[in-house]
Amino acid sequence: HPPPRTDPPILLARGRRMDDDTWNRRPDAMFETTLAILIAGIIGSLFLYFGTGVAARLLADQRAASFRGAGRLALTYDDGPSPRQTDRILEILAARGASATFFVIGRSAERHAAVIDRITEAGHEIGWHSRTHRNQWRCGPLTAWRDTTSIPGTLEPAGSPMGVYRPPYGNLNLASVLGARSRGLGISTWTLASGDTYPTIPSVREVVDRVDAEGGGVVLMHDMERDTDDAEARDRFVVDLSVALLDLARDRGWQVSPVPESSRNPS
């Protein structure tokens, strides 16, 4: 009788052989490889999605920092408008012959269209601060895109589109960066937050001294409608700080300028 047939081992590259154990382990190896590729793809996608936003933020911060030491001061007000607080600030700016940038929320702008008209009639710049003030690091791409690009028509009258965008909380992602670019908006940040939304409000002197030490900058304040028990104290702080910063600019001979990304900004 002929001897029982045995199949030859499977030859691999470089003369190696795949025995039965190796063959049996192959599905596990394929799974591990597929899983590694999937994880690498997810990490790469997240890096692109958030990394693009971080890079855009760093570039905007660098532009804002150009005002430091240059004797240039930009006053900016976020999250408005509000009939009472925005009008207070407009009165201060008018009395000093100064200009500012108001980064408005779409929903608030629609509710207070008359305040928007007063801002533009006074010659100040209106910047975009998103439709609903969503944190771009905590929402999906579609929501981020919509919140960035859904600018009410009342904010962009024919022939005078907005030119600057300040992301809520300063956070950006790929969708919001592309959304801002699609609307022709330059991304604008700040060098110093006033602290009017902090749990403990700093003194006006603290903030003024810091701006003075830095030789200028882009200061972030708020003219929003507040619903806290200390709303009046916080609004008063913003008013007093605005006056003090304008006094500082006058005493130091600084230029009160639009934000660096503004088309109104002198080159």
C-alpha cells in the first residue's frame, strides 16, 4: 500500500514555511492589523479636526500679540448686543471719539436689531461671534459649520459684509475654520480677557496695569444681557474699565485701533 499523502508546507517569502499553528494564528494577526489601522485613522482624523482649529487659534493669537509693545489698543465686546449695556458703552466711546469692535451673537442681534443699527451708525465695527455661541470643541462638524456660517441677513447689508469672526471660548475646529473662510471672515482673538465673567471680578486697576505693562493689546470684554444676581456690578465693571483703558491710551499716546484682522485697520 502507498504511504498516506501529506501536503507540503506552504512556502512563504525567503523560504520560510507556514505550519499549521501559523496558519491558525493568521486571523488574529489580520484582526490586530485592521484594528491598528482603524485606530490610526481615528487618531489622524481627530488630529486634523481639532489640530486645524488649534493652528488657526495660534495664528490669530500671534496677530493679536502684535499690538503688545506697539502702543496700540483694541477694545472688543462679546456676546451682545443688549439694549442697556451696549448703549452705555456707545455713549462712552462717543464721548471719547473712540472706536471698538462688537462681536455679536446671531440670536441676540435679531432680537435687538435697533441696537445693531446704533452700533453701525456710530461707525463701530460689528464682528461675528456665531449664531448660538456653541463651544466648537463640544459639537459635531455640521453643528459647528451651521453655527459659524448662519449669519442673519440684517448683519450683512448689501455692500458691507462683516470681516471678522471671534470663535466662542476661542475654540475652533476644522468645520468652523472652513466655515469662517467660506464667509470671508478673519479669525480674531485677544491678548487679555478683562475678567468680567470670572467668578471673582478683578479690580479695574489690575487690568489697566497689566495692559499698561504689556504696552497695548486686544482686550476682551462683554456687553451681553446678564441674568446673574451681580449683573449690575459686572456691567459697571465693564463700563469703568472701558473709561480707564481709554484714559490710559490717551495718557500714553497710544492708538485705539480696530482688531488686527479688520479691513479698517491701517496697514
